[in-house]
Amino acid sequence: MAKLAVEVERALARRALTGAPGRAMPRLLARGDGWMATDVVCTSGPQDRRFEERHSSVSIAIVVSGSFEYGAGRNRELMTPGSILLGSPGQGFECGHEHGAGDRCVSFHYAPEYFDELAVDAGARGGRARFRALRLPPVRALAPLIARACTGLTGSVPAPWEELGVRLAARTLRILGRLTPVAGAASPSAVARVTRSVRMIERQPEAALALGRLAREAGLSPYHFLRTFRRLTGATPHQYVLRTRLREAAISLSAEPGRILDVAFDSGFGDVSNFNHAFRDEFGVSPRVYRSQVAGRG
């Protein structure tokens, strides 16, 4: 999302001046007994090699800007804005940025015992401190939590990080219980093409980004682009563009006092009635109610 990419761009510019290697730079947002939330800006790019790391706790991270590949063992996932990275304690993993530089995530870390308590409370029998997937794609059920976390990063309204962490854990577990894994690895060429499209959408979510234009930019037929994009991101191009625009709109509604009509137009919607309908479908309330709820909760 454009508003949240500024910190990434600044970090990449500083790296270019110093010639330093790419790295992840965490900033503590909040912490409590058994949990912690961090804002992580990464400056790695195509010139940086992958290296293995290891999760020390249960990790659930919201990708808010940029894109990268996240892998464990033979499994690889393309992480894009709105998707959720999942990590289990002791799990080895690698992140790669072969097709674009920089990303930003809000990362929640949970002690295994604390997370198991959350899992039991959420109805997951026996706890779920180990995940059976590496990623959740951008889905409507997580949209309000992702938008709220993104708003918290802007500093316009203080975010209830502990509450967000608890709700994110519970909702993630419920979605995982219904998730159908997608088999098969994508080729490096396919990942590169979709990454270019994802980053173009992130830079200009309000632009006219129909399937035909995105397919041409990716160098694929509309049919093959649709299949490849959905396989790698978990959403169709139309769903992905719409969800990106609505997150941008939610951030604007929370951070700016402007008219809802202006927010709709700035987010790429041609009329306010269509915007109101799409926003209500995504967040469960109207734009006006959403703005008042976020402002009221602080």
C-alpha cells in the first residue's frame, strides 16, 4: 500500500547511499506477557542471497508493503500485501527478494504456551502452536484486522496491539481449519511476472487495472495470467485490486478528515454508492461508521 511503502523507500535509499547489505530492521510496537508486536522493514533485494533463519516463537505477520518469497523445506509461498506469514517455533525458513527490493510487515510473536491458550479459547482442540501452512492469502475475514494494523503504523490513531494480536491468532486458526492447500510449485518466471503485477498494483491501486492490462504487463494471455496470479496470491486480479483499494480507503478514513466522497474517488472508485457497497461487504460496516469506530476506540 502506497502510504505504508514510504518507510521502505527511505530505508532502501539509505542502503543505496551506504552500500550496506540488505537486512530486516524490527521496531518494537508493543509487548506483554507472552506476546510481542514489531514493525519490520526489510531492505533485501535481488542482489542479496537467501540464508536460513529459524522462528523462535509462534509468528503471525501481516505483509503491509512489498513482496518476497517465503520458504520452509521444499515449500515456497509468494508473500504480498494483505497476506499472512505463518511460522512455528523451531521452524527453519528462508526469505528471498529475487524479483523486487524491500518489504514491510507487522509481526506478532507469541510464546507457545500463550498461543496454545489462545487456540483453546478459539475452539482449536489441543492448541495449535505449529501451523500446517506457511501463508494465508488476502481474505475478507482478515480485512478489518489488517486495515487496523496498517492504520496503527501510520500513527494517526493508536492501535490496540494486544487486542489485534489476540483476534488475529483466533481468526487465523479458524481460517486454517477450512483451508485447502494448493499443490505444486510455481516456476521462477511465473513468480517474477506476478511479482511485477503485485508491485504495480501496490504503487497505483487507484489506476485502471483491468485483467487485460495486467496480463499484457506480465507478458501472458489473460487466461494464463488469471490462473497464475490466483495460484500464487490466493485471489483473482480483480479481487486483489479491489481489496488493495479498500485497505487504502480504510487507512485514509482513519487518518484523514476528508469527505467520504473524496476518499472513494482517490481510491479508484467511480461512484460513492459502489464504494459504500464494496466497503460494507469487506468491513461489515459503512465507511462513516468505520471511521467513527476507529476514532472512538483510539
